[in-house]
Amino acid sequence: MIVIVLDFKYTLRRKTMIYNYVRVSTISQNTARQLVDVSCDFTFEEKISGKDQNRPQLIAMLDGLKAGDLINVHDMSRLARNTRDMLDIVDKVLTIGASIKFHKDNLFFEGGKEEDPRQELMLTMMAGFAKFERSMILERQREGIAIAKAAGKYKGKQTKFTPEDIASIILRFNDPVTNKAKLAEELKITRSYLYKLVKNNS
């Protein structure tokens, strides 16, 4: 009898894999709206700030990535909060020979091919715009607090949400497809308070 022994790691990882990466900043936030109906072999989910690359699920996903694999991400802000990290992570993916798709941004970066300067330019521009938008939201919030303090109307922290939470809520609120009632329910606040929160921080 002839017995053929195959390497387990090789046979286990021979299949090209599709990964979904979903992230929210806090435990109170819900990932249910990300990558709806986007099929995959495995989902890496974490509730942690995206301020740097030191995220357990992100690290685990990149460590297991191989040529031909595909990563789905809802939008660029879910993957990174600054241009440098965005470019670094995507470069790691492409260097391995894998690909990454940002569904809301309608961007696809394919690995295993020669460097495409147009692809890199588009990534840099989009990441920069995303960072700029978040910075403007936070800046308006800071200005609003300063004005309220000067007028003697600011009474300190009145919400359980962090500035990053509020910036994320405003982005979602301003998305035309967002159901405001469901968003308020997800955040465990009233619909009227949701509108007040957005108005006071915009």
C-alpha cells in the first residue's frame, strides 16, 4: 500500500480566501450596517479605535493573508484613521499579492500586478479627504464648545459619547441611506436627542 502524506498547512490554506474586516470605535456601536450581504469565508470584527495599526483582529488577518486572497472593507475610515496607516496597510496587502476592496468608496486595489501609480494616487487622495472630513467635524465641535463656554452655557460633558463617537454618528446621520430611528435605537438614545446631538456638534 502506498500512503501519500500531504503537508497540512498547505492543504488547509490552498483555497483562496475572502475576508471581511469590520470595525467600530466603541463597544456601544454596532457593526451590523457594514458589508451587508457581502459574502466571505471569515469575518474579522473588532470594537477598537482605528487611530493606529495595533489592532488584534487586523494583525491576525494580515498575518494569515496570502497571494490571491481578498479583503472587503465597508469604507476607508474603518481600516485606518490617517493617510500614513492607510497607505501602509494597503501596501502590505498588495505586497503579499492579495487585494482589497472598499465598498462604500467604490475602490478596488488589486495585488499581484505591477505598481500602478494611478491606483496609489487615488488611495492617497481618498485617505486624505477622509481625514480632512473627520478633522473638520471635530474642529466644529471644539469651536461650538468654546462659543458655549464664552456665553456661559457650557456645563461640561453632557453625553456618554466621545468626540470620536460623535464624529462617527454625524457621518452616519448625514448619510442619505441612514434610518434615523434605527440609528437612535442602536445608540440607545431617543430620536430627538440624536437630532440634538448632531445639531449641537455640527
